[in-house]
Amino acid sequence: MHPQLGFLGFALLILAGGAAGFVDSIAGGGGMITLPALLAAGLPPHFALGTNKLQSTFGSLTASLRYRAAGIVRFRDMVPGIAATALGAGLGALAVGAVDSGLLRFLIPALLLAILVFLALKPRFGLDAKEAKVGWVPFWIIAGLVLGFYDGFFGPGTGTFWAMALVAFAGLDLRGATAHTKVANFTSNLVSLGVFVASGSVLAPLGIAMGLAQAGGAWVGSRVALKRGAGFIRGLLLAVTGAMIVYIVLRYWLR
């Protein structure tokens, strides 16, 4: 535990981890809950980012296993995607110190706003599976490299971008897209976590405690997603995308 955290602060971070796991397993965006909570608790930014990566791996792994058990995702079909996402995330994490992310701070909210408007105007988008526009392996190699790099380099909105790409190009419905997104998220989270561990920027006890709560939230969230289906996921995705826009503007524009 961080020396400045009292019992109440620790308990609130655990609750934040659980809530983030629930939201993230369905529509992504769990970092909007946990990262501000870690920063508000007094952690330096690099420790907040590293600890957040540790706890988020618990949630993405739990959701991935839950969707696999339900037969929605098969890990062996995702080997090209896992490899490409891992490579992209590693390159993105290494590029953090060498490239200015200022452009992304303005570009990403605009892209998320475009997605929000598109989803609002296309109420049937993602409710049913369609024919894929791109082959499975080429899609995963290209998307894995691009979105893996983005997640390792910047991060906010990755789950939304994955879900939209899987529906638009791979032909999945939103439930299937969410399931495959969690596997990709776990891959890039794990690679990025390795970079933070190597730099000594992870508070392991706190991250593990939050991670266990995140895993519990992810188990419940994935169960709800499986039961409620694509329509429910679409509604939450709209809400999370709107919240993500506000989060990025407040955190990266007005700080």
C-alpha cells in the first residue's frame, strides 16, 4: 500500500477497481475510473499509470476467460492478432519518450465524437453479425499493430476503437466484438505493464488488490453482457464514449 493511503483511501480504490472492471468488460473505458482515482489518492503520475496497468490486466484477463468459456472467442483463432498487438504495444510503449503525444490529445476526442455521432445515427450498427470486409488474419495483423501501438503509446479509447473496427471490418456483432476486444486489451496491457515494471513504476500490493476487485467486476460485467446482448452493449458503449470525450478534454486539454 502507498504510505500516504489510509484505510478509507485504500477501500475507495478497491471500489474503483471493481466498478472499472464491470464497465470495461462491457464497453471499455475502465481507466476513466481507476486512473483519476489513483492520481487523486496522491500517486505520482508514472506510478499511477504503472499501477493502473497492473490492476487492469486482471480485469481484461477475467473477461477474456469468461467470454472464452461462453464460446464467443477462441484464443487459437487470435494468435495472429495477439502477436501483432503485442508487437504494436511494445513499440508504442518504447515510443512514449521519443514522440510528442500532443497531436493525439486533440485528434482522439474528435475521433470519439465521430464514433458517438455515427452510433447515434446508426441504431442497428453492431446488433447483428455481417459478412467480413477484410480477411481474418490481415485484419488482426493490421489492427493489432495500429491499435496495439496506440494502446502502448497513449491508451484512452482503445476498447472503443477495437469494438468499432471488429464490427465494421471483421463483421462481428457488438457482443462478439467486445469479447475479442478484451483479449486484445489484455495483450497490450501485459506488454505495457512489462515496460512499467522494468522502470520500477508499479506499486504491486495496491495494484494486485485493485486487480482482484477489477477481476470481480469484470466477471459480473461479462456475465451481464452475455445475458443482455448487443443492444445493451451498444447503449453502454454510447455512454462510455461520451464520458471518454469529456475525460480526455478535462485531463489533457484543461489540466
